[in-house]
Amino acid sequence: MSSPTASAPSATSGRLADEAARRRTFAVISHPDAGKSTLTEALALHAKVISEAGAIHGKAGRKSTVSDWMEMEKARGISVSSTALQFEYGDCVINLVDTPGHSDFSEDTYRVLTAVDAAVMLIDAAKGLEPQTLKLFQVARDRGIPVITVINKWDRPGQAPLELLDEIVDRIGLTPTPLFLPVGIAGDFRGLLRRGEEGAATEYIHFTRTAGGATIAPEEHYTPEQAAEREGDAWTNAAEESELLSAAGQDHDQELFLAGHTSPVIYASAMLNFGVRQILETLVELAPPPRSRKDVNGNERETTAPFSAVIFKVQAGMDTAHRDRLAFMRIVSGEFERGMVVTHAQTGRPFATKYALTVFGRERTTVDTAYPGDVVGLVNATALAPGHTLFVDKKVEFPPIPSFAPEHFATLRAKTADKYKQFRKAMDQLDSEGVVQVLRNDARGDASPVLAAVGPMQFEVVTARMQSEFNVETQLDFLPFQLARRTDAESAEELSRQRGVEVFTRTDGAILALFSDKWRLQYIVKEMPKLTLELLVAGT
Ligand code: GDP
């Protein structure tokens, strides 16, 4: 394998720039059941990665499931793992990074959103905006990620098209700018009207259903005149809606979209494969390619700089047949070649990338080369944790990924003393993966650390994996704390003396004070205003 060059010659740099420019890396954010798995399959179907919808997730009684890697996922019907699907579409390389389906794992989703350049916000046409959509949208906004909105399930009865858009304006303050409007009311989805300059319809795309939506829906293209003749009122209504939107200033504007003020909208049915090609087209044409990223010193790392990457996800036990631990990196700059030796910024140690994979569901494919925007899984990368940086050449380090504010707390211990050593080892591993946050203090000791989670299901993952991977039976006891604040060593002493408060050190060194309830916290803030009590990211 060739070793990384210190400064890329310009021909390489040109090629790198071209490779980066043709990449689109995005995640789908949605409330459970909005159709994320179905849409993922539909996109893969259009990109010809799979020949029949149902091959990946096996929802809706189609073929066997591939992404349900853990018993718990099967039992709950949720997806805990995040993986990436890469496919070529036209001249573009598209990376779809999967996010966990349940809100208890929103910290994982947050990490995924640090690794993408755009998000598709998927909304169920009948249900409109749901709590998880709103929460995830907020995260996308905080990260400055442009959002494309897909209104799904238009084949089912639901709200009026413009009503849904009003909800987006009112509840999230984002201006929706439809690129396509549905022809036919919800439940009678015939096709899409393509909006041009000032809302003028430029064409009608008519879709034909296929059996069970298992294959691509054939498209026929008509002029607006032909469409009016063919579809009558359904077309006239869509054309009128398009004009109304223009009058309200809801036309696509690339700059406003990239700045996060507006969101292009597409109406679709992931199940019938209606509008799916239009989603891909929009990603290719409008979603931003990988851009430079700020390092800890505030310098921009250009995509054409020597190789660098950020770890955003660590996952062990994905496949019981391979007892391995995968660290997923998002490439920020340069070319990745399997086998190259990179440096782990946090330890300064070299890391050999002999085993590099893309992972989607149970599919694993070896990666030989990858470029900015790509997601690569590194096998048995024990030292790597979410937020870490890998680089070649001169040292670069990207800012850590902020932790969420935990809201659930419990102690965990091995049920029998003879398993203590194994328990500690397992705890360290789960901690470094970021499965839960681990808190310790002298009073409690190491035998029963406190686990802090955003959602209680994270505890289930810990106890299930303790049992299945490490053969340790554990006892989990919930603690009566509801809130956490970051504090410092100086304030910690005073806080420890308060009733309903306990102070801990998290593995990353942060000192956290836990409070029994918000009244206790408010009281302390009022009575002792000099104490340091900072809000953690994205919490209450
Ligand atoms: P996820 O939880 O967001 O991954 O949602 P799924 O993809 O599992 O979909 C949830 C349910 O909605 C399943 O029963 C799907 O078959 C169904 N579904 C998904 N997309 C559509 C659609 O476009 N139309 C209809 N009618 N049902 C859909």
C-alpha cells in the first residue's frame, strides 16, 4: 500500500476536489413509522443497489430482515445501529447514513448528524409533524445542516398539501418551498407537478403503480396542457396551489436553502416508489457536497488537504458471528486507501487501516479507496471513540461531539462478585462506544458506577450486551435523579453538601451534578448564585 504523501500534487488535488464535489452525504430524520426504512429501500431500488424493495429491511412482510442485528431490535422492531448505504446515482456517489429509529437513542442520531452534509426530513402526510421530527429538526438546525422535506404516504388519505406546509412554517419556522406538488389529493396520488420559475408548472410526471410497490414505478412525462386534459381538476388544483405558493414567496432559493432558512419539498409515496427518483434528483442537484470543516483551532480543513476523518459512531456486537468492534469514520479530507497508516489524534498512536468496510444491515463490503463525505467502518479499532480524529501528515484535530444532557440515571453492578473483572472490562468498552455515559465518584466506587442516559432503552442495551457479549448478569437500580448540570471542582464541594444533589465525574473528565428534580435545582440556583451550573447540550 502506498503511504500518504506530505503535500498532494495538483493533479491529485484536482481529482480529490472532483471526487468530493460528486458526493452527497445525508441522513433521514423522521419520527418512527414515517417510512424511513421504506424510503431507504426505495432509494436503493432506484440506484439499482437492490433489485426488489424489501431486500434490506424486509418491512411489510416482504423478504427477510437484514438490519435487525440484535435480539432487542427484533423484539422492539426498532433499529439501534447506524450504518451507511453507498450507491452511485448518475455521476454522483450518494452516502445515506442510517439513524436509529427510537428517540431514546437521540444521542446516536446527533452523532450521525455531525457526519452528514444534508438531512431529509421525512413526514407522514396524515400525521404531520411529530415530536421526534421536531426534535431532530432542531438538531439539524443547530448543526447548520440544510434540510430537504419529503412528505410521505401521499397514497393514503391525509391533510391538504398546503396545510402541511403551514404547519412547517408555524411550528419550526422554516419556509417550505415545494419543487413538486402532488396531482391528486392524499389517497389519490396520480403524479407530480414540477414547479418552475415563479411557480409555473413545467411538466407533469405521472406514475403507474407496480405490484406491491416492489419495483420502480414507471413514469410518463406530459406538458402542462396535456396534463390539464388528462387529469382535469386534479391538475388545475395543483397548478393553482403552485401559483399561491409563489405569491407567498415560497419558491426555491439555493442560497436560502443552504443557509437553513428554506426547505425544498417533495411529495412522495415511498411504498409505491412515487417521487423517489425526484428525491434523488434533488439530492444530486441541490444538496451540498462535502465542505471544509473547522478544526479545534478554528482553521478550516479543506477537502483537498491530506487525509483526515472524524469517528462518529462505534459499534460492537453488530454481528455475533464476528465478535468485532467497528468504528465508523466520516472522511473530512484527502483520499483514504485501505492499509494506510494514520494517526489517532487523541493518543498520537499510529493506526493501521488494514480492515476497512462499508456496512449496511448485514452486508459488509471491503473498501479500498474512499473520499471526503464517505463513511468507512474500521474493524477492531479499540482505541477509537465518537468524536475522535484520524489524520495523516501534520496533526489536525476536530472538535469533540458534545454529549446530550442525560435524564435517566441508574447504578449497575455485576450480580455475582466473581464477575467483577469482566464487568469492569465490559463497562469500559460500552463507555468508550458511547452506549451510555458513565459517572463515578469516590463514595460509590467502581463496582457500581452510575449510568446516565438520554432514554431508558439505552440501559436495556447495556444489560443485554453485558449478558450476551460478556456473560455478566447485572443488576440495574434506578436513581431518583432527573436532571444534570455541568459544574467545576470549586462548586462541586458545596453542591455535594446539598440535599437531593450528588456530584460525579464523567469519563471525559466533565464534572456533573445530578439533581432530584427541577425545584431542587431552581432552589440552589437562587440561593447560591455563585455556583457554576451549566446546561448540557440539547437537554432540559
Ligand atoms: P420507519 O419506522 O420510519 O422506518 O417506517 P417504515 O419504513 O417501517 O414504515 C412504517 C409503516 O408505514 C410500514 O407499515 C410501511 O409499510 C408503511 N409505509 C411506509 N411508507 C409508506 C407509504 O409511502 N405509503 C403507505 N401507505 N405506507 C407506507
